[in-house]
Amino acid sequence: MRNFGSRLQLALSEKGISKAKFAEELGVTTKTVSLYIANKRIPDVHKLYDTAIILSTSTDWLLGLKRTDDFESYIVSLSARQRKFVSDLLAVCQEAKENQKSPHG
């Protein structure tokens, strides 16, 4: 559960959702969201479910229940700059893969 706050913060950042907007959608205060991010408060099961729906993720991921050696767990530990680098690198790799599939004229 100690990763919930960092995973919540990462998901909000990746989706471009502010704490205030998320709080409004979840039906809690911005202070409550800050407490979630700081791991000082844990949402009840209904708010956890709603959080997963709002952020298009799974409750397992939010709670850190996936294996610790998976890619997502690694990404959570990176800085924003490092995550951006990885994201850009993956985009380049995907583009290269797609270019290999297209017929050469």
C-alpha cells in the first residue's frame, strides 16, 4: 500500500488531471487527494474503485499488487524527466516497428 500515493500521483500526471479536478470527480476535497498522495490516508473501497475508473487503470496497479519486477513498478520509481525519456524512447521504438511492417516502395 505504500506505493498508492506515488502511483496515484503518476496516474494523475500522465492523464494531465489536476488534484482539484480529480477531487471534484471523486467527490472528495483537494486536501484528501493530497493526503492520498502523501500516503497519509487510504481511500475506502468505493473511492478506490472510482479512482481506477477515473484514471483508466486497475485497482491492482494502484495498490501495487502486481509483481514488483514488472515494468510499471519500475516506471513509478523514476523521476518525471526519466519517465519522459522512457516514453519518448518507446515511441521511437514503436514507430520503427511500424515502419518495418509497411511495404517498401
